[in-house]
Amino acid sequence: MAISTFKIANKLITGKGATTELSNEAARLKMTNPLIVTDTIIQQTGLLDRIQENLKGISTGVFLGVKPEPEFYVVEECRQMFRDGGHDGLIAIGGGSAIDTAKAVSAYAKYEGALTDLVGTDQVTEKGFPLIAIPTTAGTGSEVTNISILSDKEEQVKKGIVSDYLLPDTAIVSPEMTLTMPPGVTAASGIDALVHAIEAYISVNASPITDALAIGAMKMIAVNLPKAYANPDNVQAREQMATASLMAGMAFGNAGVGAVHALAYPLGGRFNLPHGVSNALLLPYVMEWNKIACLERFRDVAAALGEKVDDVTDNEAADKAISAMSRLCKAVRIPDGLHELGIKESDLEGMAEDASKIDRLLKNNPRRLNKADILAIYEAAYIGGERNAVEK
């Protein structure tokens, strides 16, 4: 067993009604005037009011400017409000976009240079302002990871600020916060969590700890995502998905993700596609590419997804894993093929060039890829349908 480290948020509070602990956590972190970081949709659902009630009279400001796949200017605007309001902490409410924005502001509010200076690994040199993360989706795992992903529209690519100083001080994961998710978001975020679990499990940096979390998350998602998608009010399924997302986040936050995420970044950067949808579209094709490098691991994935693999070869079991993944995507109506999303075939070459440069993620992948390999995967994903179309 190689030496490994394990990092998560400083404190986890989970379960139905967990948000009632918010005022205690704010007090513990000495927040007297925190800034709530969220969006107008969360405000419209009433979740913002519920959170403010749980703060029991603590004065707050509210930043409603979070956008899907947030750009650098969103962080700039949020930081300006944070400073102008004399705030002393952040409470992020929402999906990965809100939490990633708050993470970046936590570090950036103490920094006098440019936000772009913080892009990359370990460019943040000190702990920022205290941060409480409250996810309203079951997918990103951002509440327990040390990265903030931002969209650079000028370069049409996503960039990451990676630092252990970005780990939230407290993550509060409560299933009732996810009940307002519409089916499309439930599907995309749920598959996103599954991608996190699968990529963590086959990562070259996987450990027995991340393996246990990843396999556990896969099992829970396979059973509960269809239920949460079909019946948004199924609190038990929502709780299982929230827990699975948390577990997948802890797994990939330490083992890392690989080629699926690397190939998904240009889709978000160039076309502003939701991260979960991008991952879901690409996963079966990247799995097909990767399987030769980790057949035994794919057998475990197939079993976790509910497939019977006792009397089949490793290669057959790997095929079962890919088929199970594809069926689950179809069941929750993930688009089948990049062509359905307005992407042109002429775009693929540039996307492959962009993805080939994301070494931070590609180095975690169990099988090496060059630009030509990446282009072949994009071409297969563009057509859709047959999942075994990647040239090996």
C-alpha cells in the first residue's frame, strides 16, 4: 500500500434536519456577519428563508449573483460585496457553483493580487475566511473537496483553484435541502456523483479508504437515483443520494478524477453545458477506453451497479459495467450524443486540443491518452448510441 493522505471538510453534519445546527456552527466559527452565497433560484424555492431562520438572528448579507458554471467575474463581484459589507465568514447554499464561488471568495478576500494568480495547485498560501457549505444538489461533492472550478470564457476552458485551504470548515448535508431539485438536475447531478465514484475507484491514486467510499457510493446511486428522479418527494431516496454524493466527494477529493472530467471541461468552457451532463455523456466512452487498463476494477464497478458477474470473464464484466452505466443514463434521460446539444463535429478538434492540456486530471487516469485518443472518444460520444465505438 502506497503512502496516501485523506482530506475532507473540517466537520461534517449530516441527516434530516441537519441545517438546524447552522447557528451553532456559525457561532463556533465566530461568524457575526456572514455573507450567504447563493442564487435567485434558491431564493425562489424558499430554501434561503429557511436557512436565514436557522441562523436565529445572526446578521447576514446575501449574494444572489451565482451563475451556473461560474465565471471569474462572479467571484470578483462576490468578493466586492464581502469586503464592502465587512463580512467575517461565508455560508454557501446551492450546488457546486455556489460552493465553488464561496470557496474562491474565502481565499480571495484576503488576497491583494489578481484572482488568476490563485489558479493552479497550492497557489493559495493561507487560510481564508471561515466557510460553511450547504449543498442543495446531490452530485458535486464540492462541500468536502479542496478545489474551486471556474470558467474562463476568454480561453473557453475551465480552470481550478486547488488548495487544502479551500476545504470548508463545516459541511451540512441535509436531504430536505435537495427536495426542490427538478428531475433534470436530479439526473445530471446524480450521474455526476456516479462519475466521481467510478473515476476515484479506477484512479492511479486510489486507496483502500477511497475504494470503500467509492464502491459504497456506486451501490447507493444505482438503487436510489432512479427513485429520486421518478419521485422527487421520496425523502429516503433523497437522503441516500445526498449521502452517496458526499461519499463520492470524499473519494474523488483524495483519489482524484481522470479523463472523464478532463474531457468534460471544454464542454463547459466552450458551450456552458452543465458539468453533470457533460460527465454523463462522456463516461461510457471513456470507460470503454479505460477498461483494458483495469478490468478487475471494472468487475467491481459492474457488481456495485447491480450486475451479476460471478460466472463471466473480466472483459465481459467490464462490458456489463459500461452497459449498466448506459442504461442508467437512459433511464434518467441524459442526452445520447454530443450532437443533441448543439455541438458541431468541427468543434471536436479544438476540444481535443484543450482537453489534452489538462494534465492535472489526465495523470490520474489508469490509461494514458494523447490528443488523437481524446479526439476518437469525442467522435464516438458525438454520434452517441453504440457505447463500444471507441477505437482501441
